[in-house]
Amino acid sequence: MYLDSAKKQEIFAKYGKSNTDTGSAEAQIALFSYRISHLTEHLKSNHKDYNTERSLKMLVGKRRRLLDYLIEKDINRYRTIIKELGIRK
């Protein structure tokens, strides 16, 4: 499986406050970004997989809503997570 519990804990430790911090916006955005990149690679080779395409669109929407929340809450946290993940130019 591409996303096991060890990989999740690694992502949460790097972007969250600790490896058990699963609820912070930064940790969730980082997890969604990892899943989005995996699904994007899957769709490059399986372009007719419409269920995965729908799941990808839903994940992008969730990440967008969390990023919008983070902009309103604290612009500096938004800028740091964007820079660390390389989402924007």
C-alpha cells in the first residue's frame, strides 16, 4: 500500500506539531498533497479510471478549503506550508 501508518506519522511529524498531531491544518494539507501526487501519477497511466479522477477532484477541493481556512486564520502559516510543499510558484 502506498500510504501506511509509518508514512502518515512521518508526514505528521514533519508538518504537524508532533507525529500524533493529525488535526492541524498543515498536517492535513501535507497528507492531502501526498495523496494528490500519488493519484495524479496513477491517472497518468490509467486515464480512463473515472472513480480515481473523481476522488482526486474531491481531494483537491478539500485541500483548497483547508488552504482558504488557513489564509483567513493565519497568513504566515499559509505562506510557510505553501513554500514547504511547493504547491504554488
